[in-house]
Amino acid sequence: MITVFGSINVDLVTRVAKSPLPGETVLGSDYQLIPGGKGANQALAARRAGADVRLVGAIGDDDIGKTALIELEPAGVDLTCVARRHGTTGVAIITVNNKGENTIVVSPGANATASADQVPADAFAAGDTLLFQMEVPYEESMKVARVAHDAGARVVLSIAPFTPLTPLELAPVSVIIVNEHEAADFARHVGLAVHGDQAVVGALARRLDRTVIATLGAEGAMASGPEGLVRVPAIPVTPVDTTGAGDTFVGVLAAWVDQGADLKTAMARAAVAGSLACTRVGAQPSFPTRAEIEEAAP
């Protein structure tokens, strides 16, 4: 069983010929309202990959909140621990350029009220998985992480957006997932003068004494930890929209690991899923099913 403690947003997406520079105005397409948020995204990606998933978070009682759950409910994600707060739902304002690259600004809304008290007392058992990110209050996330760790659950942290955490703060965490830029930021934060993906990931894993996984875009993903160095390729695709690709990787990885797969197998399937997500517009609508992942796997 995977419990995701995290954000629930609605993405306001517009396509642009080029991403705006500071102070620049560009014309965009008609906008779309697409459900998103890193917590909701990772929960849906894990569920479509075949895992049993519970989502814990908060949405507002505004009209936009009605859009936030429209992909999660029919997919079978357990939403009984999603709170409805008075106020606004979290919104991400996203531009996507002709290369499929995106810019994102997040307004937290109800995500700022997500509380560890929403997690049932018996939520975790040995062998379960907790998955969390950095878009809801960190103190509440760490309360949940400590409970999950003490119950024998696997605790997976996606440090996105990047936050300068200390090794002590990461005590309940067993697996850390970052992208290549977040990995470099983290290495500098803990005083590691290393360069290159393999050197950065390896040094972080040794310094933090944790498994560290870095997503590398079109180059796939790399991990270092007790399993040694693990590297898996992405599959070649023509990107249409990279929004949500990282969340797809995290959710699918958690799904495979939660179901007993070894790290390399889980990473390989997650890399395939992340690649597939880039071939469709939007975050949640782009997430592949388990069957699609298996069919596309090398």
C-alpha cells in the first residue's frame, strides 16, 4: 500500500512559441485547466501503474477545486483522507513552449493547510510505502515520515521543489529522488565539490547514507546506495510536453518497489513511464497505464 502525503493542484496551462524572459510578455494559446500537484500526480502515476494508493492532502471549496480530483476518482485512488478547506485550491500556472519545455509558478492555496492529523493512526505497516514531496508544510510531512518509519514502512522523498535539508532532517527517509539540477544544488548545499552526474549522485548517497536517485531527462536515471551504482536509459521519444514527467517517474518507481521489484527494475519501468508522459499534453492526462509501460519497455 502506498500513502502519498502531498499537494493537490489544478494546472492552468497555456502553450507559447517561446518561454517569457523576465519583464517580457508573450502571447499564449487558449488555456486549459488540468488537474495536477506533485502529490496528486505521483499518486495517480502509482495507481495507473497498478499500486493500491491513498492520497492525503487538501483542496479548497472554490469552483476550481471541482477539477482537482477528476482524474483521481475514476482511477481508484483512495481519497477519503483529502480534506476540503474553506478557501482556494492550489493552482500551478504553466507555460509550455514549442520544445516541450515548461515554466511553472505554484500558488499553494489549501495545500498550505495539509496536516499530519489527516493520516489514519493505522495507516502504515511493515512493507508499506510513504511518498512525499516539498509542496505542503514540511513540518507536517516529517511528522508523517517519522510515523511511517517507526511502523517499518519505506519512506520515499521527492525533494521537489528543491529545499536545502540537512542529513539529520532526512533521518526517517530511506530513498531520496531528485532531478539532475536538484542533485547539483543538494551537493553544493552539503559542501560536496563534485561535478558530473555519477560523481554527484555517488557523493550524495555516501554523505547522506541513503539511496539517492537522480532523474536525467532524456538520459534516463541513475541511483547510488546499498545496491551500488544503478543506471537505466530513457526510451527515445519526441517530447510534446514535459510537465509531470518527473512525477510520473516517482510514482511508477514507488509502485514497482512497493510491489516487490528490485531497484533497477523499478527504475527502468519508471524511466519508460516518464518518457511516455512527455508524448502527451498535460500532467495527469499524460500518465501511462501499467500495460502501456510494459509494452514500451525495451
